[in-house]
Amino acid sequence: MDLINSHPVLEFSHGERVSFSFDGRSMDGFEGAPIAMALHANGLRIYRRTPKMRRARGFFCAIGKCSSCFMVVDGVPNVRTCVTPLKRGMNVETQEGHGSIKLTPDEAV
């Protein structure tokens, strides 16, 4: 995982290293850091595809103002991964189109 460990101007520290899954693959990142940071550090550049033209989208504004980083996180679509903190055991998935909520059979009633 490629991360900045020192900077000439900024001071920062990483949280605890935790595991999460992305599209069924195990990855790791630092708890509390944005999900997008962990994905980027693991080499992921495409987070979703647009609904109509199916164009790839990834990290863009990094401040939660656009929709480029929308992903499905723990079954919830349209999560802005650039501002959502990573937690141990999260399930992150590539979002296709507008995204949809996945209901269990009990919830669908």
C-alpha cells in the first residue's frame, strides 16, 4: 500500500491498519481515513460507471461535492467515499449506474 509517510509542511498520523473488502477482495487501509484514500493506496482508480454512458469515474474533488466517488458501502448506494471514514470490516462495492439498495427477503415485504 503506497502512502505518504512524511511531508515537509503537513503533520499527520495514520489510524490503526484494518481490513475491509472491495468487490469481494480483501484489502487494508487505515481506520478513520477516507475510504477513497484506502482504495487509491490499493491501486483502485475506478469507483463507479455513469448511468447512461457507462463512463468510468474515480477520485475527483476529494471534498464531497461531486458524485465521482459514489460507491456502495455496506449495502448503501451513493456513499461519497472521499469523505466517509474507513472502518474495520466494511464491504465496499463498485457502483453501477444510479445504485440500488439491496434488500433481504425479510426487508422486501
